[in-house]
Amino acid sequence: MKATAEEQMEQSESKHDEEDEGPTRAKRGKPEVVQDGFLRPVKLSRGDLYKPPTADELNQLKEAESLFHCSLLKMQMEELLKEVSLSERRKKLIDSFVQSVTEQLQTVPQTSEMELSDLSWLSGGVKVPFVLVPKAAKGKFHMAPPISVTIIGSYPLGTCTKPGISVDLAVAIPADVLHPKDALNQRYPRKRAIYLAGLAQHLAASPAIGAMRYSCLHGNRLRPILLLSPPGKDSSSFTLRLHACPPPGFFKPSRFHPQRNNIRTDWYTGLGSSQPVTSEPPTPHYNSSVLGDMLPRAHLQFLTAVSSQCAAFAEGVALLKVWLRQRELDQGVGCFSGFLGSMLLAYLLSCHRVSNTMTAYQLLRNSLHFLAFNDLTENGITLAKGPDSTAPSLAEFHTAFQVVFVDPSGHLNMCADMTACTYKQVQHEASLSLQFWDDPTVDGFHALLMTPKPMIRTSDHVFQLCELVKLQSCCKKLNLLSELMDHSGNYVLTALPFILSLLQRGLGQRVRLLTHSLTPDPEWPVGSDAPKYNAQPPLSFGLLLNPEQAASVLERGPPADSPKAEEFRQLWGSRSELRRFQDGDITEAVVWEGETTCQKRLVPRQLITHLLQLHADIPESCVRYIGGMLDDVIKVGREVCSTGEEESLKVVQSYDDLSRKLWRLEGLPLSITSVQGAHPALRYTQVFPPVPLKLDYSFFDREKLSRSLVPHEVKPCPVYITPVKVICHMEGSGKWPHDRVAIRHIKAAFHISLGELLTQHHHYTCQPSPTHLDVWKDGLVFRIQVAYHREPQVLRESVSPEGLLIVRDNAEAQALEMATMQRPLLTSTLHGLQQLHPCFGAVCRLAKRWLGAQLFSDDITEDTADLLVASLFLQPAPFTPPGSPQVGFLRFLHLLSSFDWRNNPLVVNLNSQLTAADYTEIKNDFIASRESLPVMFMATPNDKKVSIWTKQAPTVQVRTHTIWTKQAPTVQVRTHTCSTFTSMSHPIFYLCSTLYTA
């Protein structure tokens, strides 16, 4: 596939960087010289070779030992910082383009003064980037050159990172263009937008400017920005963002107190019925939008002063920005932006929670620790120093905003647009990162900074609100006029907090976390009108389920005579009813439909659609629920379809009863030491579990001697009954022969004895054979196979012609050991995993159904597929264990398509038996013997070196292969970034990636 322009630019940039920097030489001695353009090693003297390490080298070694699991993690972090930082060549391009744009801005022509609503002076090719509703607006306007052009943001601070490089330029609007009362009724935001349109019209004629388009700062429609790209081949290398700002000190910050009003109701509604200013509702979000334009220079000065005292400040911010980007938290309306990350680190430094001498690694860790254990929705923080009588208090900020983080001026809440759910998501991610940070069995670097976490693979259930225009009626029903004025008519952002609060109340303890997508920053050509508020992707909501309560069909409320009973009835409407329970209590309750496991799993969907329709006038047709879309794929049965979980449970219950009866049998020559299942149905992972059958005896004849059922010649062939394999181990004894044939005869005799005893005591129909015993029970066939633990060893032994005993492994012994020892142990272990994670079996069955549909069942066996899925539950980092079949299946596809099978073993730590030393041993053995090991190497506690489950399959032909990124319907999915994976060319990896991304 052809390289993109960005990739070509990066390669060119790397080449230029290498040319500029020249060969790297060691600090001590001269271990390398340049010959023919290559670095050649040279022989060192004995004194140089054994020279003691310097103090700097000792400090680095001590740091690597005390702070990191190993030196590899330290080197990985250093390489990542090199990758995301800007090269000198890129900086020169940016500086040159900024200078060119600045010169162009100084030549903006001045126009005569006109009415604010008169836009006739703009050419038809340029539109105003603002939704002019209402249209009426007082004031005068004229174009004039900016009084100053200043670089602000991350670039001058040194925290600008790749990819998506954006450089911010503050363009100060002349004071005579503005009026001190422009803060009222959107006059300033409109003048700001019109001024940007005038700049766009002027710059459009310049050949030094490439593409131009409009956008909004973090999706805030009150703060449009002008995006400029350099011309030519560097057009995609970076973006210059023009911010129109008022001159310093033009507005008084006290005017934008969160309790003050700056949008008059009579102007916004157009009704003309004025009311006293004191009775006007406050407009905190509008106020913070205007205030945010006044302080970027002061923020840059503050951050510059803080960063000058901490050498690792820029690197710490860079790591934090990478962490936020991988979790999709750094872009969109109400995001936790890189600016907030810089301010957070500055807060920790200013209040001495971190030291100026800390490394970037330590700064990132302490930042995540602060986020995980400090709830800014309850206890806000401030960077302001000293008392200011005009500044609001933290309590006043909390009454107006859900999340509070006050800037150094004391007047601006930098988290004004952030919802409580978004901050709770940040808290959850920080807490989760800290959990596996110090776990030596987890690749912390990849989990923290290299693994993307889109909502579709993070949340157990996902649903979307599709027709966003319906939120207009939602605002009307909820009587949100004041909030609608505060958000300047953006009904999507107005309704979102109330929808989140409603869902949080309704879901209650069913979910551990409720998240929502961040509305992306809109972009549109300068010649087009600003997009409408509903011109955006559907709003997506993610649910991280509490498995213990998510599937409950009963919502038990307060007692009927409780004061909270009325509140409960208002929340649930007609679904609430009085019920009497077995303990004698009479309480309000809501009962949801759900008999099967599949229906119970979708109780949250019933709850969500009911609440949205009842309280927000959002019909069910506008709610696209993705949480159970894969349940139909695994439906089984003949009369009543289900997802097979009930059928699997019946098989396990019948097996448990048979196992107990086998243990209690008396009259056998040797006692039974263990009874173990060896069938996928007994671990809930069989795609189509056996269904109990009731035989129609008219289709059979009786065999005369054994009285067995034989299909009738003139009747249709009866249905095939899948036997469920059970391994029955007998105790060891000196009476067991040491001959393989004699052992088989003894086992055949045990099969006959078991059949006779089961028939005698429990009246089961049994059919013994030399290799097994078939037992007909509860409409199922259980195939019991007697095993002797020393038989595989006997099969390995042989006698040479000289009479010597030779022990040699062979396929027959391996197959017997797999069937009688390894597979039963795996079945019992995965059965326990199913008890801990109820959706484990459903995920396995979905994965194997997909493998079968792609004709890969021979390449990846059932046992291998079950182990692959088990790894997702046992080591889910950076996620939580899957809580629904859908998210588990998507992670399974991502695992197959992105795991570096060539260079890494997949360790499945069953029962948490493996220690950190075991992981190191497995990794070292894998590297030493890679060429002789299977393509997919999977290590378990009982199989650390061989990978018996993938020893025979899959096979692969080595050739170059690339997996690219596509745009999924709801989320951008990055399937693969590791270049070492290109040697793995088996078709299954290609199909996994294409299905997952498409």
C-alpha cells in the first residue's frame, strides 16, 4: 500500500534529522569510528574497557533499577518521547510559516464602520463561522489590523507533540472594534467570528497560505478558530490555529462571575418582555467561554515560569498527552485536553506534591495517582494564589459547574464544559493504570501508552442517540430554556447533562461507570455556513457493567409509605407497581422482561429506552443499542431459540449428577480417584451444546443379544447425538500390568463393570466398548473413558533387541496424555473461569463460531480458541475483564490481528499460578528456541516450553503483509502498528483485521 503524505513527510524528516545530527559517539573513549559512511567498532585499551562508570552513569543505573521493572521500560519511554517530539526541521517549517502569516496579518485593510448585522462587505466565498440565532444584534463593527500576533499554547512551551501538530496564534482584536458592553447578548462572540471571517477573506488571496477551514476550540461554538495549512508538500505536516482575542484587560473578569447573567431572556426569545436583571438566570458556560479568550497569554506566562523550574516538565506533559490520546479523552467538547494536563502538572509542582527533580516517568505516575484519588466533582482545586475579593469561591464554582479546576487568575474554571461522567472516566482510567503499573507480569509500557482504548472495545454495552434533532423537544419537555441560553442554543450540549443524570439514576448499581463520546471538533470550509448543532456523529454512551446486578430483572424501590416512594414512581412512571415480597415487605418495584440469560443481559436496554421515552421524549427508534447485537449469532435449538447458555447449564447439571453417582459406586476392584469432564460443553464453550433428546422408539429395532437400539431400515435416519466425554481415573495399584495391551484389556473390563453397576443401581442405559462406555442419561450421551495415570509412560517405553529399556516420546503417548490429563485439567480450569466471569462461555462460542465461518477450525482448535479468550479475562490490561459477549469478541479479533506472535509468547496465567520469575523464564526460553516453536506460542502453568495446544496448527507461509486502518461505522479503530508482525501472513490474521475494522 502506498505511504500517506504524513508517512512520507515523517520518513523525509527522519532522514533530514539523521543528516543534521551526524553519527552518535559515545561519551567515554572512542568505541566507534566512521568508515565508508558506517559506524565501525574499534578495539579499546584495557584501561578504557574496564574504566569505572561515571557519576551520571551510576545515577542512570540506579534510576532504572528503582523506578522501572527493567531497563527496557526506561528505554521504551525514552524512545517514545523521541517519536512524539518535534524535530528541528519541523520547528523551522513552523517558525517560517508563522512569520509569513504574521506578516500577512499586519496588512489587513481597514474598513468603514457598519452595523454588526451588515455582512455585505464579505465576499461570497467567505462565511461567518457562527450560528447567528437570534439574528438581531446591536453594535457596530469594522475591520482593522490586529494590534498584536502572539504564539500561545503548547508550541512555545515545548509540549507540542505528534501526531496532529497544532500551533496556536493569538490575534488581538483592536480595542476600537470592540465595546465594553459587548459581553452582553453574544455581541463579542459574533464580532470575534466576523473578525475571523475578515482575516480569512484577506488571507485567501495570499499564495503563502495553503488550505483554510473553520473549526471550534474543543467543539465550543462560541469560540470558532481559523485553521491554516502551509502550501505544497508540507500541507499535512502541521496546522496553524488562529484565535481572535480581545486586547489585554479590555473586559473586567468580575463581569463573568458564574452567578452573573450576560444573555438577556427577552433578547434571546424575541418576546420583548423585559425582566429585572437580578431575576435573569446565570450564564456560567457563556461567561467562561468569553473569559477563556482573555487569559491565554497569562496562562502561557504561568506555565513557562513553572516549566523553567522543572527540567522534565515538557516530557512529563508529553507522556500524559499520549496517555490521554490513547483513551480518546483529549479531543472534543469537555475533553481533558493537553492544556489541562499541563495545568494539572503545574498545580502538582506549585503545591509541592511532586518535586522539580523528578523524571518524566515519575511526573506521569504522580499525575495519574492524583487523578485517581482526587474527585474534582466534589472537591475542586485552584491555582490562584492569594485572596481576590472579585473572584468566585470554589463553592460558587461547584454550584455552576460539575467539575472545578480554577486557573491562576481565580476567575476561570478550566473544566467548565466537562461533565462529571467524563471526569469519572478519567478517574477510572487513572486508577486502572495504577493497578497494573507495578505488575511485572504485565507489559506496562504497551498497556499504558501504546494500546488504544476506543469505546467499542472498552465498554460492555454501547448505545447511540441517532436523531439528535429530537433533543430539541427534550429541552422543551425538561424546561431547559435557561440552560439553552447559557449554551447559546446548542441543544445537544444542553440536554446531555440531564440525560446522563437521568441514566445514572435509573441504572444505579447496575453499572460501575457511565461514559459518553465527546462531540468532535467540527471542521468546515470557509465558504460554507457553520454546521447546525445536529450535524455531528450520533452521541454514543458506554456502560461498564457490574456483573452481579446488571442482569437483575427486579428493581426494588422504597416502602409504599416512604417519602421516597413518590420520587421512585415519578422516575419509573407506569412501570412502577406495589409488590409484596416473601419477607413480608410491601414496596414499590419495577419488573423487567427476562427469562433467558440473553434477555436478562439486555435488561439495561429496556431500562434505558423506557427512561428516555418517558422523560426526554426520545422514541425507542432513535436509540441504537449495540450491547446485544451478537446474541443472535449463537442461537441454538429447534423449537424455542436461545443463545445456548441454558442448554450448556443443563449438560453441566446432568454431568455433575453423573459424577456424584460414579464416586459412590461400590463393587469395583479399584476405587475411582477422579472424574473429570473433557468436553467443551462442560466448560460452557461449545458453540452448539448438546440438546437433550427424547427418543421415538418407533424409529428403532432392538438388537437380540445386547438389546441395543438399531435404526429401523424403513424409517428416516435418527438425529445424531453428540457424546459428552468424561475421563474416569482409577487408583494406582501394583495389580496394573506393565504391558500396553494388557492395560487396554483391564480398561475394557472396567468399562463393562461400570456399565453393569450404573444399570443395576441407577437404571441407566449403557453400552460398553473396549475404548469407552456410553451412558444414556437425561436425553444426553456421556462417553466415559477409564484412564490409568501411568499408561502414557508405558507407551513411551520399549525394549531394544539387546534387551535395553528405551524411553522415547511418541505421538501415541502425547495424544493419550492430552486426552486423559491435559484436556480434563483445562476443562475444569475454564469451568472455574466461567463461574467468575459469566460471559466467558458466550465469548468463546462467538469466537469459535466466527472461526468456523471463516473455515479456520482446523487451524485454531477449540482448545486453542478457549485459551485465547481466557487470556482476555485473565490479563485484560489496559481494560477490565469483558462484561458482555460483544466486547469480548471484539477484543478477541483485535488480539488475533495485532498480537506480535513472532516476537512474543502469549502467556495464559490460569489460576494465577505463574510468578514474575516464570514470565521471565518463559520469555527467555521462547527467544532462545523461537525457530523451533509453533507460530502461535501459548504458555500455560503446565506447559511453559512446548505450547502443546498450538503445536500442530496453525501453519504459516512467511511473506510481507500489512494491516491498515479503516474507519469503522462508530469508532476509529487502530488495528495494528507493530512492524515486526509483517512476517505473519497466515490468512486468519488478515481476515481478523478486515472483519474487525469493517
